[in-house]
Amino acid sequence: MRVLVAGGDGYCGWPTALYLSAQGHEVSIADNLSRRSWDEELGTESLTRISDLETRVGRWEELTGREIGVAVGDLTDERFVHETIAGFEPDAFVHFAEQRSAPYSMIDRSHAVFTQVNNVVGTLNLLYAIGELAPNCHLIKLGTMGEYGTPNIDIEEGYITIEYKGRTDTLPYPKQPGSFYHLSKVHDSHNIMFACRTWGLRATDLNQGVVYNVETDETASDPVLTNRYDYDGIFGTALNRFCAQAASGNPITVYGEGGQTRGFIDIRDTVRCIELAANNPAEKGEFRVFNQFTEQWSVLGLAQLVEKVGHSLELEPKLARLENPRVEKEEHYYKAANTRLMDLGLKPHLLNEETVERLLLTAMENRDHIHPETFVPQVNWRRPRYK
């Protein structure tokens, strides 16, 4: 099928574009390349050296004979969105093109406003373009498990059936997002649901857990195709940060008690989930939700796993606790459903010592690129800054 991957230069988008191309789909990437500029703003960089998008795509074509189209532009530009949809006529639109960092959205007023405008307006432009130009296109939207928060009941996949005063209804699952970024995802979900109900669009919201690992078979096939490895305190996830800290001889810093528990997924499973959603599209008028994670880990559990594997590599890492800069429960109930993608055929890669060792070895090979000053929490949820 014809698949347009928005945000196709990013951590999830790039391996997804290559994977779908390798499966025989006709793929095009839309990206404004802003993720690279945020590294410059924050004084950090991918731990792995990544090539520019044009070089990446050219190398893929040389290796495979498969072309990937590229459109450079911003989804908040309604003309760009309209022209891109009209020109490519996608069967499926994979939407990764959003500011994805909770800490980035909490830096100050301007970053919060940017995050919400960029994410919500871009998605609205996309919904209107699909509705007018490609009403049968299947929107596959990357959401987040962070929309749900940490309720004291089981988390269902998007919807919950409740009984109240003798009547029963199935309603969207209550949302308790923990940052302005996560709030933007909630707004997206509501807008997409409305468009499906009102205009008969078809959409799948993939509420993804924390993604770990770096490479897929495609990105690991050639150095030019290497995927990015974020490790800093703004864009780097806890596991990547812990590995970079251990590899560079710095303490593994756990926020608070470390009991914060979340869903996790390997990047190799992320790309497979996108394919499963694309090959099994939502019905016309349907807004369906899949919880896209494969296992649950606590922050302390991740840190202890990295510590154990680090000792086997003679790194001698040590755990340290920092005051939690976020406003979140550090000990809580967490049990989330994740059966719908499994029912479609997902066979997950689970986090183990081998995967952590591979991440640690990559960090050790690239330790000269590590900026230890970026490990320190730079954003405090409790102190709003007007800028």
C-alpha cells in the first residue's frame, strides 16, 4: 500500500519507514527536521552519529533498489499538508510528527505553548486534509500510555464500560496526563475521535509505552542508516540515560523512590505494530485504541538491571537517588491491558540482559559523544517559568 510516514526522520519514524519499505510498501516521508534543531538548542546530540535525511534515503535506495519519497515541511502549515496528501494519495498515514518529550513541554510557557500548538494544530490540519482529499485513508496515530496516568484501577484499551444509576455505557477511558505534552496527546485523541464520528474517517490510536533499544534489522544493515540514540534528561528515556551514565562512569540516577511503573516496548516491536495496524485497518467511522507495549517495568528495576549488566562488563556502576523533578506517584498500582496487538499477531521482544548489554556496548563505543552535564534534571514540574 501507499504509506506516508510523518516524522520519518525521527527515532521511531525512521526505522518504521525502512521497515515498511522492506515489506514492499510504497513509502514517503514528511518531516520538518526540527528534532535535529532541538539537539542544538539543548546542547546535546544523538549518541550514535546519524546521517542527514537525504543521505539516509539515498543509501537505502542504493542498497535495496526501493525508493522512499521525501517532503520537507511542517504539519502546522495547512498548505504543505494539503499538497502532500493530494500529491501522494496515501492508503495509510503514520503520524509520528509531534514534539514527543514531556520534560521539553514543561521547560517554560513558550515550550508548553509550542508543544500544544505544534501537536494539536498539526493533527487538526491532517484530519481536514484526509477528510477532504483521502477519506478512505487510515490514520495511524502514535499516542502514549501517558494519557492514562496511574489510576488505581486496571487500564483498558481506550474505552471502559461503566454502570451508573442503573444504566450502562462504554466510554473513553478517563485520562490523567502528567505533562503538557501528554495533554496534547489527549487533545489529539478527542479531535480524532470526533472526526471519525462526524466525518466517517478511520483511525487507530496507538498508545505506546516507553520505547527502548536503538536498531532494527534495517537500520543496522549499514552505518549510514543508523538510528538515533537519545540519552539526555530531556529527550532520553530512563533506560538510555542509565546506560549512558554507566558507560561514562557516572552514577545511575533514579528519581525518587523509583517505583514509577510504566509500559515498555522494543523499537523492533514498534515498527511491527505499525505494520499490523496498517494491514488490519479500522473500519469507516471507527476510532480504535491499541495499548502498544509489551511489558511493565519500574524505574528502579531498570536501574538495577543496568547495574547488573554493567558489572558484567567491568564498568562498576553505582545507583544514586535524586529528588524527583516531576509531579508523579512514585509507588502506585499499575496494570494495563495490551491484548489487541497480540491478537493481531505481535510476537514481542522482551527486555533482557542481552539487550541492555548491546545498549551499553553502543554507549561505550560512543562515550566521547556523551555530554554528562545533560544527565542532570533541567526541568522542575513544580516551578512554572514564564518566558
